[in-house]
Amino acid sequence: MALDSGTGTISNLDGVAAPIAKTVPTERVHHGDVFVDEYEWLRDKDNPEVIAHLAAENAYTEAQTAHLAQLRDTIFDEIKSRTQETDLSVPTRMGDYWYYSRSFEGKQYGVHCRCPIAADADGIDAWTPPQLEAGTAVPGEQVLLDSNEVAEGHDFFALGAFSLSHDGNLLAYSVDTVGDERYVLRFKDLRTGEMLPDEITETAPGATWSLDGTHVFYQTVDESWRPDTVWRHRLGAPTDTDVKVFHEPDERYWVSITSTRSERYLMIWVGSKITTEGWVLESDNPEGEFRVILPRREGVEYSAEHAVVGGEDRFLILHNDVVDGVKAENFVLADAPVADPSNLTLLIGHRDDVRLEDIDAFADHLVLSYRREALTRVAIWPLTKDGYGERSELEFDLELFAVGAGANPEWAQPTLRIGLTSFITPVQVFDYVPATGDLLLRKEQPVLGGYDANDYEQHRDWAVAEDGTRIPISLVWKKNVAVDAPKPLLLYGYGSYEASMDPSFSVSRLSLLDRGMVFAVAHVRGGGEMGRLWYEHGKTLTKMNTFTDFVSCAKHLIDTGVTSADRLIADGGSAGGLLMGAVANLAPELFAGILANVPFVDPLTSILDPSLPLTVIEWDEWGNPLADKEVYDYMKSYAPYENVEAKDYPAILAITSLNDTRVLYVEPAKWVAKLRATKTGDAPLLLKTEMSAGHGGVSGRYEKWKEVAFEYAWVLDRVGLADA
């Protein structure tokens, strides 16, 4: 690889020119440290030269992957052929209607519909969803919103709010047609089908109705894109008369608003990464004053769910405060009178091996969601006339799985909607009947073309980290893959924000598995799979554990013969993209390729700038390098951009979006520019920028399938399976 003097390109061995960015040295000085950033000029996306550079990178990426065009088309066709394009979701009962969504062959987006409950339905029959056929008309069907019509004429479309008034007569919905997560909120009268004149711009993606449907509560964001204010809008009134009901000035906190399932209360939630505070108001008094549930205390998180226990209104409060002198890291559950939320009675104490995650209240039972042994669990907890009955956990005959409560909007219902999936189990939708213990399968995600779960195998393995910690690894492969030789493997990781990468089925992933590739997830610290301390030990000044855990998982898979370095691809996005950038610097020799989606590879520059979106709230996750030299030095020690070196890196494909407000496109653009100017060796380095998308990438299912096909074709090519 050689630099062509004066051309701004690098000539690869095949003669195709790679763009190189010009250098404009910019000093960044903090805590006496001077860092010269030569590519910060790429941040100005209003600069035509920046856009031209991104376009040149796109052209280069397309040229370097042109030989994969047929494979991309083949994978796209495989995804399409396995997907039942014209389909319906399982109807969910709310009020007098069944609500469901439709998809249609050839259409990018879903269609939201409802049909009336059968007039003669009674008892459990009134809660048995109708067996709707995709190709047949549904009696009394009403289309509430056709996203394809709303998206027409736009390159990007995302639906934010989709909120029905309690009587089912009005719909509030919001749309983003740019990708910047600023939504326009609109209203529709479902009795007439007419759009109401009310329209509110620049909102966050949510809307909550008052009980009587006269008011809607919504949020707006500050200059850093942080939802910071809750507004009350009276339907039919000018938007300039909307009332600000709550504002949070502390930039560490996000604000949201919701209503309880019982419809008794509206709740405003204020949360940072480590502290929460709730405010409550009776839903039938929308113009009243919200009152605090429990005042915020630094480092204490809690949630509150309204329940009626023994005829008394109670708040069920999950929290991680100190109990009996010990910090409840994995949370405990208590209840308290609504009139006196501070008067807590402990219901479920702390366990080191169980992370309590959620509590849902219904008229006659509770649903407890928790995590044990890196897997999600659900237990049903009956309410008796005297209080609480005996909990029972739902059990499933799978080594790996993910289970959770689905759409259950009604307070009084004899069934509970449950969702179950695994790496080999297409999503199954059940209705559980607490009164009988019956688990009724309502639908399994259709996979066309003769899919048989018995052809695949999933398994849990464990690596040992540098400090002796056991790190879980989840794997799935097709059984006919040869076991006597290292196999090509795609290793995915995330490891931030206590987000857990739970087992899930993927139609598109079959295109990898069926070609002989193994898919694995490294459940590294910084995630939440093994409890709160798993997260705590992979953030701020222990963040390096996230990266070294991933390296340990890769080494384990190589050392045990599952794969080899020349057949191993690393994959991660967003904060998982930070992981990708870090392991590229730490152990490039372990990987044949690295796929990084919207990668957070310039974290120190971003976290040092409080004017950037999301920065201040992120200080609880990474530390505050502005105020703390130790944090600054620590972040600089692992930041991918600062640590690019003159050494051989594996092949890298970085994908970003121009309108991303969470991880700005400039981060991977700078990273790739520096890598191209610094690294040695001939492994290809590619940057692909979606020019009309946000953090989630392109919109529309066919466009997303094309993007997946692009990525998978690149992955398969790197491990020698492009012709498999």
C-alpha cells in the first residue's frame, strides 16, 4: 500500500484508490495533556468538503465490495423467502377491540388495525384472540394508521408515539422523517377517520392521555437532545397555550411520562444512569399538581407500580437502596401505601444471584420479571383477599431462552400475554391463564422454506477473564457443521449500560448458519446478564474489563478449537462499536475482520464536550473527564481513536449514519481516516455512511434486509464462505 503524492488517495494492490482525509491539526488540551487531532474538521457536515469525503468513502466501499453484489442479492432473497411478508401480529385486547398490526408483501412498513370484540363472547372466550388470516378480510376491521402512507415521499421514516385514548376514540402518533429523533405529534379521531388540526413539532417520541381524553402529555428535548420537559396539551387548544408541567434542569437526568395499567395515575419519571425520582398525579385530574413519590437520593434507583392489595391502594417499589445496612445491588421489592410511599414494607429481599428487573400489577395477580444465571425469568404472583399468594416461575425446556411479559394493557384480564424465543426458537406468543396454569400457544413466528429447529444447536460456554472471572458465551450453529476443525465464527458483543444480550431468533442469521458459520455472543461485563455488579464492574474506572473480557472470549474460542484467528469476525454496534475499536487495538491478531456499526470510537472527544447530545448524562457511565484527571487518563488509555497504532489491523467495515444524534458520524469517519493513514498491512478498511438515516440505520424492512445482506456478504467473504 503506497501513498500517491498529491492525489489524496492510497493505491491498493488492485489499483483501486482509497480516499484519505486531509489533516488539519487541532489541539485538545485537558489536565495538561495535549492531543493533536488531525481529523476533527470532519465534524462539520455542512462543509461540502466533508460530504465529498464521505461520498468518496462510500464509492470506495462500493468498489471494494462490488464482487459481492450477487451474494448480497442471494442473501436478501433468502431473508425475503423465509419471511412471511403478508402477516398479522397476535391481536391484543384493549377495551372493546382487538388491536393488531399487518404487514404486506412489497410494503416497507406496518399497518396498525383493530376489529371489535365479538358481541356474544363471554368469559375466557372474550380473551381468546381471533384467528385472523393474512389473506382474508376481517369483519369490522378499521385501519388506524398505515405507516406506508405516512412515509410516502420520505427517504427515512420512524414511528414514535402510538397512543390510544382510554375510550379508544382518539389516536396520538408521532413521526420522524429525517432520522434525528425529533418527532411531529399528530392526532386522529378514530370515530370519523379525520385528522385533528392539533400538531406539535420538535417532540420526543411519546404521548400519554389523561383518563378522560381531553389532554395529552408529551415531552420536548433540550439543545443536547435530552428529554427535559413535560407539557400538557388540551386537545383543540392552540399549542402556544400548552402548559409546562415539569422541567428538569439537571443535565444528567432524562424525563418521561406514562400512566399506570390501572388507569388511576399519571407518572413522571426522572432518571440518570444511577438515580431516579417519580412524580404522581391522579389521571382523572389532569390539570392537578404532580407530587413526588420518593425524593431522589444520589445513587438510589427505584420504580413504582400501582396495585390494589387486600382492597388497599399500594405502590410496589423496586429499589436498590440500603436494606439492613447492605446496599441492595440487585434490587429488592417493597410495598407502601399510596398515601405514604416512604412507609416501605419489604416483600422480596436481596439475592446475589438474582437481579430483580420489573414488577407488573394486574387486578388479581402480579408478574415478577428477573434474571438468574444470565437468563430472564418470569413468575406469577396471585393476589388474595388477604394480600399476596405464592409465586410460581414459568419453566421452559430450553438451555438458552429469553422470556418476558408481552402486550398486556388491561388491568382486569384472565390471561397474561407472554413472549418466548431462543437462538433456535422463532418467537412464540403465549397466553398464560393464571387460574389454571395453562400456557396456550397463540402464534409462532413463521419461517418459510422448511425451517426445523432440530437442525440447529445452541449452547452455553464459559471463558475465564484475566482476573479469573467466568464470562458466559452463548453459541448457535447448524448441526451438520464439521466439528473436527475450527469453524468460521461471528462473535458479537456490547457490554454497556447494563444492557443484556439475551438469546433471540433471527431469520437473517440463518443465512450465516446454513453456510457453516457459528454465531456467538460474548456476555462481557458492562452488560447486565449476571446482575448489577456485572454492570458495575464494566463501567467508569473498570471499563477495561469489557474489552479484555471480549478478548478472553475470543482466545477461549480459539484455544478450545471452536474457531481460529483467520476465521473469527468480531461484531458490535454503538457502545458495542467502542468495544470493537478497543479490541482492534488490543488484540488485532485474533480477528480476520471487525464489523462496527455506528461505533462510539471517539468517546473521549465526545464525553469532554457537554454541548454534544447525551454527553452530560453519560458521565455516570464513563466518568467525567472534564473534572477528573484520573477519568481523563483512563479513558484516553482505551479510546480507540487515540490509540490507533502503526501495526497490522484486521479487515474493518465501519457503518454509520449522517443524521445519527447518539453516535455522530464523525467518530467512525475520523477513526477510519486515522487508521488508513497509520496502520500497516493490506487488510481492507471500509467506511459506509447512510446519508439519510439515524442511529438505527436505514428505515423500512426491505432496506434493512439489504443492509444486513451487505454486512453478511462482507463477513462471509472474510472467512472464505462467499462461495459456500
